[in-house]
Amino acid sequence: MTGSAPSSAHVPALGVFKLASCDGCQLTLLDCEDELLALAGKVEIAHFLEASSQVKPGPYDLTLVEGSVTTAADAERIREIRAQSRFLVTIGACATAGGVQALRNFADVEEFTRTVYARPDYIDTLATSTPVSAHVDVDFELRGCPIDRRQLLEVITAFLNGRKPDVPNHSVCFECKRRGTVCVTVAHGTPCLGPVTHAGCGAICPAYGRGCYGCFGPSGSVNLPALIPLLHRDGMDDRDTRRFLHTFNAAAFASIEEET
């Protein structure tokens, strides 16, 4: 985190931008409802097309960016956004890890476009989907697909007050223990990515008897060599395991696989 908090006499300007994504993380901000009203009283929402077509130019004190870089235009645009931003925070799996669209990174994107689109010659895209941090400096990455609104409010509040966001980097297993959820792997032999996935969702899936799908990406301490034998024990072969890891945060988990 660089820079300092805006002075008390200055109303901070907030910018929210979208690259290649589904808009879900921006909707998380809108879903804050009462908290968003309180936030609107503290900042000037200068650019947020999901909320209003009335926008003001930068510079912005805090910028939130959703979505991955999938076109040359995206790459140019994120450099322009970075130049206008005091603090730049990426929100969601697409912006922090390339998102589910990063599955293209492991295949032939031209074959995909020929298969999916009737006129692939109209499609202008890069061969890969990459996180924003691969192109510009990022002050903070908020994980999730979608992000958690409590964590989002914490990040916004922290940057506006010049402190480091209090977002834990431990795994979903900690959240299961805190809410008293019985481990689905230990008790039922259900494949679960909770031991290697970043906390933040509140362990929703295990609370309903389902294994974690890794929506929040790798946690701060990932031990795939210890987890993969458990997935095999619970009925997953190598192909199933690879598909399990290569979903919302495919590129992020793939990079860890390469290291191990």
C-alpha cells in the first residue's frame, strides 16, 4: 500500500471499472445497500457505470477494478486507469487471477473462437486471460467469485483511512472451525478444496454439506502434495483433480501445480 489517506478537507473520489467479467463483483458493492448509502456520504462516486451513467474524469483517490485483461484494448485501458488512480484495488477472481476465462490459457483460443462463434473473424482477443497485476502495479487484491461484501467494505474503509486492510490470508478450513461446521472430507469423504482456498466466503458450501470449489483462489499457505492424495482417496482421478482445480482460479492454482 502506497501513498497516504486523503486530507479531511478533501472528499475522496471513488472510481469503479470493469474489464472482462460478469459484473458480479460490482453488484456486490451495490448489494451493500445501507452500507453503500453510508459510504456515499463519505466519498464522491465519480465513475461507476454499473450504478450511474453520470461520470467524472480522474484522478481517483481509490479505484476498484473488476475483470481480467483479455484484449489489447483491455491492456491499454488498465494502464490509463492506473495512471489516474492513487490506489488501485482489484476485486474478484477475474481481476486477481484471470478468472474462469483463463481456461483459454491451457488451450488453443483460435479453436475456441471457431467453435463458439459463427463469425470468428469479428473476434479480437488475446490468447490468454491475465490478472490486472500482470500489467500494472496493484495496491491490493481482493479475492472471490464473487467477492464478499464485508471484505469489500473493509478494504474501502481501510484505504480511505490510510491503513492496511484486515483481510486474513488463511484457508477456508479456519472458517469451518469458527462456525462449527463438521469437515465434509473427514466425516463424509467429500472432495473439498477448503484446505488450500483463501478464506472470505464464510465457508458456505461446507456448511451445506458440499466441498469447497476454490472460488476465492489459493490461500497464503497451499500444500497441494498433501491434498491431492485425499482427493484421489475420495474418488477423483488425475483428470478429475485437474478439472476441480481449474475453475474460477484456474491460472492461480495451475501456477502452484507447476511449482509442486
